[in-house]
Amino acid sequence: MGDHVVLSFDSCRECATCTAGHPVYCELFAALNYFGTRLDGTATMGRRDEDVHGSWFGQSSFGAYAVASVRNAVKVDDGVPLDILGPLGCGLMTGAGTVFNVLRPAPGQSLGVFGLGAVGLSAVMAAKAAGCTTIVAVDVNPERLKLETELGATHVIDPARTKDDSPTNVTS
């Protein structure tokens, strides 16, 4: 096996926004991440005589092997388990990045997070780090809700619960 890496979105690293340190605003972002092809329009993979479109976010990684560019493969320490690092490539950046860079809550403000996968989990942690005092986490998975209270949520809501299950859906 080779280096341990975490995969993230792709960028050209050459346009004005990339060289200014803002690769998420790359001039070629859509072509590199959303079209499922290389920049020249060819497919990254094939099966028999058919093109297989992949490269979502510059990668195709739901399998035993990944097809990615060196530009969006970030080398990580070989001693850290990859199953723990996997969510960092997209989930952490999306959740925490949305809180820190888009919502920009001031200390003392409130934030609600719907869906507590890697993105939601990261948003809750970022809200806590940003100083939000009320952080409401919403999910139908009780295990995720329990984890969220450990990571910073002040209230959790399970919308699948009925009034008969509990006097209230909200737990603080």
C-alpha cells in the first residue's frame, strides 16, 4: 500500500482565486468537481465499452480503490486510522466551514443543525467553538443525538418520536 491520504474537492491551483489561497472558489471548480469527467470531457473510468462517470468532488472513492488527483489527496500520518480520518475530507470542512465562514455566529447566538452525519457533527462542534450558547441538534438516530450532546449540542430533537413516546421531543 502507499501513503495514507484523505480526499477532498479538486481545484486547478493555478487560477487567481486558487493562488490567492481560496481553492473553493476555483474558476474550474464546477468542471473539476461536478461533471463526472476530466477537463477534456473524457470519463475517468470505463466498463466494457461504456464510460463510467465518476469524479464527484474530483474523486471516485466509494469502492476498494479510489480515482483521484494528487491535487485533492492530502497525505496524513500513517499511524492515524483512516476510518477516523475519512470524514475530514468533506464532512468536517463542509460542516465547520459553513459555521465559521458563512454563518459566522457571534458568541451567545443560537444555531440549529438538521442531520447529524459528518457534516452536522462538524457544524455542532464548530458552533460550540464559536461560542454559541444554544445549539439544537435534530436527527432521528438516538445514537447520533447522544453523541451530539457530548460534542456540544445543548438540545436535541428526534422528530420521529411521537407525543406518546415522551412528554416532549426536546432534551437538554
